[in-house]
Amino acid sequence: MQTAYSKFNISESVSDIIRALQSIIARSQVIIPVLETPYSRILNTDRSTVGLEGQTIINIIAEHQQQLDAILYEISGLEAVMDSVKNLHHQVVEKKDKITVSMNLHKGLVSALWRLPTEVLSHIFKFCLPETRLLLSPSTLKASMLLTRICRRWREVAVGTPELWCRLYVEADDRDWEQAAFCYDTWLKRSRGRPLSLALGRYHSTKLRSLLQPYITHITSLRVSVHSFQGESTQLFLTDLPALQELAILGMTKYDIPTIAQSISRLPSTIRSLKFIDMRPFFDIEPLSSFSPVWAYLTDVQIAVCHPNAVLHLLQLCPNLSSLTLRIAFDQTESLESFTHTKLQSLRILYDALLTRPLSDLLNALSLPNLRTLEARRNGRNASWPHEDMKALLARSKCSLETLTIGGRVTITDAQRAEYVILTPSLQVVVDHSSTYF
């Protein structure tokens, strides 16, 4: 019976050809002729003797030439047959591949995945996004773009799922800016007004603002690298972001503080998180004050400060703070005034091994009645843990601390652990030597 796919049939006799070849090969045997002559055993021939029997040797050579010509003819014939077989094999393989593709297509039509409602498939796609805190550049090898290259339906569903297009790393220079800008704009249009999380790499801020202007009211999370603005001020971009909630800054130095502080002080009241990713520069009291009034809006801060007194000043500026990650740079000789912060729930501290008392002084000055998580890591050589100061903080704060993590090259004894548990029965104490950093 002829079908629409008969064009894929090379020949109905392919099986017959295979069987015939197998039968012929099984019966075939190459017979090696006897090539030994009385002269082939002579290693050192006396040329005078050869001369007397030269005609006989010439006859042998002629006979061998005839045998060689016959063999060459057979080899040529076999090579031609082999080429034909290879060509036939290629056609059969092509037929197999087309049948496989067609079969997989029809399997897909009855697959449960193919019948999934659009809403379910869209929800599954959201879990395909890379599991990383860093935002990635568009890549055909990763979601979201990878999902648009599987089939027509997947592309339609992926393009129609705004949540897949809300996170983007932007980086381009003069050489390919037009092409990159088109790609970024296409990506952002698919977000359809959803909140955007952007990371800005190498760029010209004026060009970048032109690209992002239609989406400026949707940017809720922003990560900027100060050194990437190619001679232009970050102030050109850290303004007019009415929906911004999270700001992370990388590569900032003490010389950037005046300009950055001016921009940050103008951030909207929607801002909730401010992080200096590489924990630099170290802020003192006066530079911290220059960021006001933004501190009053923040609930999450990551920052490096010069000394414990600057920490207390920061806490005074941030009455709504619930999470603080900080690095302390220097010792301080002057005493600290007691301070109570009622909303802080998570405190993470990194301090240098060369410092003798910053953590002890800070623990003695603070009362944190709502604290749930405390993590302290000492960077550098082995050091003792301020056990008594920690006990005093727990007793004074009367907090329900859930986790105490001690990191770096600091150790505590089992007896010290037991004393903490007496004060806070639900407390979990973790000693982590794997890293001196967060």
C-alpha cells in the first residue's frame, strides 16, 4: 500500500540486497597465489648467473604484472561497490532519522506535557530560571531565551509569561550598543510592566538611561558597579527611580562617597534595602549622616564602618532596620553609650583578627530585644570568643535568639554552648570554620 511517506522508501529490495551480499561474502575467499620462485630465495645473487637466466625472470615479472592488474581491477570494482553501499547506507540512515522525527512529533501530540494548560506550563517555566542571586545576560543556552527555541508553542508561552523577563544584566559598549539595545529592549517589553530587577555592568549611563526610560517606573531592584560608568557620574542614573526598593553598589571608594551620598539621599521612600556588596569603603559617622533621610526607610543594610561607635550611629539613623550585615575596621578607645534597637532581627558582623575589642564593646553596648539571628566571623588568625559579653547581651536583651553562628577561626567549648542554651533553650549554636567571610 502506498502512503504519503512512500518517498522515504529507498527500495523494497534493500533487504534482498543485504541478504545477497551476506551470502556472497560468506562464500567468497581470496586465494593468495604462490609467488615463490627459485630466485626469491637467493639473498646475494651472482649477477653473472642471473644474466644467463634473464629471460626466465622476465617471464616471471610479466606473470606477476598480469596478476597485479587483475587484483587492481578487483579492488577498483570492490571500491565502487563499497561506495554504492555507503551511499545506500546514508539514504537508509536519512530515512531512519526522518521516521524518528515524525514519530517523536506524533508522540508529542499524545504526551501529557503537550496537553498541559498554558497556565500550568507557564508556571513550570518560572522554575527553569537559573538559581543564582546574580542576574545573567541574555543567553540562548539558558532560560528564559532557551525556552523560546524548543517549539512554537513553548515560544508563545514563554514570550507570554512576563515573570520570565523581569531580571536582566545589562552590559554593552560602543562597538555593539545598537544590537545590544535592541535585544535588551525586546527583553524588557516582554516584562509587561512587572517589577524589574536590573544589574548594570559596563555601559555609558546616558545611553543606558535612554534605553531604560520607558521602564524607569518599574525598576524595583538595581545593582550598579561604580567603576563601570566609563567616566560618567553614577548620579546620572541613581535619580528618578520612583519604585526602587533595593539598591546594591559595587566598586565604590571613599572618593565616591560625596557623589553617591547625594544621589542616595534623594532615593524615594519606597527604598528598603541598601547594600555595599564588597563591604567598602569604610564609613565614619559624618559620611553616614550625609545619606539621610534614606536611612529612615531602610529595613536591610550591608555596609562597612570604621568603628563600633559608627555602628551605634547607624542604628540610630535606621529605626526600622530588621537586618544588618556589617564589617568593622578599627579599634576604638572611647567608651560606647548603651543603645536599644527594638526592630533588629538579624545581625551579621565581620571583624579583623588584628582588632582586640570591637565585638566585645559592641555586644556590651547593645540591647536587641527582637534579635533572632546573630552571626559573627573573625577574619584571620585564631582568636577567643567573647563568651561573657555574649551572655550579657542575651540576658540584657531578653530576646528569643534562634541561631548563633560563630565563623572563622573562633572556637567555643561545650560548656559555653550549654550556658547559652540555659539562657535561651531554643537556641541553635553553629560553629563554622569553612569561611571567614559571609
